[in-house]
Amino acid sequence: MLIPQSSPRIALKAPFLSIWLSLSVITDCVVHPYVYPREAVPNDTLRIIALGTGVPSIFKSQAATSYLLQLGSNERNILFDVGTGSIANLYATRVSLSTIDKVFISHAHSDHITDLAPLYALANGRPGPLQVWGPSGASEATGIAAIVEGLRQFLAWDQEARNKVMGREKGQPQNAIIAHQFDHNVTNQVIYEQDGIRITSTPVFHYATPGPVALRLDWNNISITFSGDTIPLQSFLDLGSGSDVVLHETVGPRNSFHLQDPTTRNILLNHTSQSEVGAIFQKLQPRLAIATHLSINEYSIVPILSGIRSTYPTGPLAIAQDFAVWDVSPSAVSQRKFVPVTTSAGYEFANPCPAQHDLEVDDDGDWPRAAVACCAAAMTGA
Ligand SMILES: [Zn+2]
């Protein structure tokens, strides 16, 4: 059992027993259910794209934790975590890696940081260095500064060779990575404030290992608070107070089979259950509640929803799945699904079809017939 007697887990009791099983309840109607690559973000809107919503064991259907936050129309892109597999999903959105230079890390578990490697290695044309904000650890070796230095060493040969291919000089800002380490143990600490964007951290509790934090972003009178990985805590309720969007982890569903295994029991007891996350949503009453860090399939979805709805019976709720997209403006919230481009972009180098042909998606959302026809014609010389 890893939780010490001093575990700060707060007790959250169920106020209701009713169970709702709707997949999601969002506050506003949506005209079109899909988002296609390169759709502009409205000026006043925070767009949240789920690049990874699952657990450390990744699957084709779910990468590990990562959320792309797009702030208005000027390609102001911020990543909250960059877990295993998430950069493949980023490629599939056609958001260029070179437009991302700010990553905020909740904690250094592999399912939250591993894809820093491709994000750092593969962005050609990023105008400045990749900047990574993250918490200190119990020792110098476990803080984000040492971790980023380790990544730089891990990719030293890659960068030396890639510099030759790209015609870059070593030390140019485009191929640099910089760590901004902050003290993990400071409550409600502003760790970034620039251009109307403020990001605040507060410590959370995860496997009794110093370092994990929750993060809150405020911009344009819109806010999102992200739990990272944690048990239920008063510090998160304080950070998330008044937040438009509450994005909170939950692991499970729990059942007697899981709890018989000591390792699985430790995992479950160092995260947040569905009834607990529902109670957090119920206390904070956000405009949009998102449950994340779940393995979603046809068997798990019903007990997951039942558990959350046992304590959060009626509020706006989404169960995060990869490629979910939420647009949050001061006056509206919508949920849609991204139509990812899941095949290689290589054909774009090899044929004369217009670059935007992957936007020409059929009415039913299938792979674009117009693009296929165009490429076929190009290859046959027609
Ligand atoms: Zn995790």
C-alpha cells in the first residue's frame, strides 16, 4: 500500500443516487459534428483537442495523456502533457509541430512526457526553441531540468545528423530545447504569464512521490484546470474554483477483481475513482467537465458513466476520447470530433494534387473521394 497515513485524500460523498447514462451533455447545440484539418479557431475561442486520453498501456484507439490548447486564431498553441503516442495524433490533425513551442508537464510519468522526444526531434522550421515547463522532483535528478537534459543527450546523434540534412548549425534556436523548472510544492503558483495567458500550478498527490502538479490556464476570460494524475484533493478544488473547463483524471472502473491484485489496487488508490471525480465536478460546477485517463471500450463505458453520474447527475459531461474537440468561448461550449488524416503525408511530396485536398471530405466523413481521384489521375498521367 503506497498511500501513507498522511494521505491528503479528501472524502467526497455521493449527494444523489440517480444514474444518467448519456454519453455527454454539452451546453450548446452543434451545427456540424466534425472538425477537419486546418479549420480556423475563432478569435475569442479556446479550442481543446484531445491528442491522448488513455493510460500508460497505449492502444491504436487511445494514446496517453496530451491536450492541445489553441488560443484564438494566431496559432498560439500550448500542450498540456505529451504522453506516449500523442504526437502521431498531432500529425493526424495537420497542426504543424513547428507551431508548438510551449509544453507544460504535470508530472514526469512516461504516459505524460514520452512524446517530448519526437516533438523535439522532428519540428522543422520552429522559429525558436522548444520550451518545457515542469515541476522539480525530490532530487535534482528527478526534476524537469535534468529530464530535459537527458532527452537532449538521448537525441544527440539524431540532432547532429539531422542538422546536416536540414542545413542547420548546431546551437541554432530551432534545434534547442529549454527547461523552465518550477518548485512543485508551491500552492497556486503562477509559472507563466505573457500575452494575456496565465498558467498556474498547485501540488497534487500521486504515489507519494514529490513532483506532480495540477495546471490551470487563464486566457480571454476563459479558464481550464487540468488535474494531471492525483487522488481527490482540496488543493485541486481551490485551483479549479470558477474554472470554465475542469479536466480531471479518473482511473477504473473499480471492481472486486481489480482490488484483489495488490499492484492494481495501488494504482487505483493513487488515482481518482469515477464517483470521486463526479463529486469534484459537482462541487466545481464547470461549464464543461471532462473525465480523462480512462481505457474506453464498449464494456467500460457504462460503468464509467454510471460511476460519474452517481455523484454528478446532470451537469455538462464529456468522457474524453482521442480526437475529441471542444470549442469554449465566453458565451458557448461545443463538442465535436476531429476527422484525422491517418495515412502518411508522403504523397504530398510526390504528386501535384493541391495541398488542401485532404480537406475535401465526403459528407459522411469518409476519406475524400476527390483527393483519391486527383491522386489516381496524377499517377496515371490523366
Ligand atoms: Zn498517467
